[in-house]
Amino acid sequence: MVKENTMLYKKYEFAIVRQEVKPETMRIERPAAAVEFFKEFADAATKESLFVLIVDGRNNLVGIQEVYRGTATGTSVRIAELLSPVLMTQGVGFVLVHNHPSGDHEPSDEDARLTRDVLKAARLMDLEMLDHLVIGKDGFSSIRSQEPSTWETE
């Protein structure tokens, strides 16, 4: 007799260990607070990188994970891999942050499309996407601020 919810075969054992490694609390209350973590990195970067800042229910920072590193002109993104760190750390929400090695912080059409696709996937998984920030050498842009209608529920 097979017990309910018992896997008949498994090649890998999967375990999640949650252990606090930094006791201080860092809260992400506005886009500029998230950008502070990346300004130095963005100034020196020669390739596009995409990060996920993971937060709990009070917007306290739980973790920062680089999920993609691309080329000087872009990166290819798989949404499941992007959301995986949020789920693995039991985060409630997240902020996407990526740099433009060209120095231009204006979001591209591809950035806006990715934002819409990730927002849809996050809603299906009951995760809150707080913003998508694009960092350049002379500043940053918040896609949520530039396109607030994207976050309006249907």
C-alpha cells in the first residue's frame, strides 16, 4: 500500500534550511533604497546582470540573488528561474533590478515586456512584485513609476 503524497521514485533529495545569517534588518521602502545595493556594481559592470531582491511581508530584505548575467547588450530570461529564489527563501515579494552597461537607465521595450510577464507569473504564485528597476551610470528608472497601469489589477 502506498501512502498518500509519497514519491515512488526520487533521484534527488531536496532540503531547505532557513538560518538567519545577518540579524540586522534592512527594509526596502522606496526604489532608491534598493538601488543603493547596486550603484557601485552598475558603475563597473560590462555585462547586463539581473538580480532579485527578496522581501518578507514587511518589505524587510531577505536576500539578493543574481539570476542572470548576459552580454554587453542584453540577457535572456526564464521566468521560472527568476522566481525560484523568492519561493526558495519563502519570500512574500521581490524587486527586479538590472543594469544597462551602456550607462543608459531608460527601460527598453524588452524590459517593459519582461516586467509584464513576470508580474503575471508572480500574481499566479501569490507573490508581490514591487518594482523593476533599471540602473545606469547616471541614475535609475523605476518601471512601476513610469508605467503604473501595468500594476493595476484587471
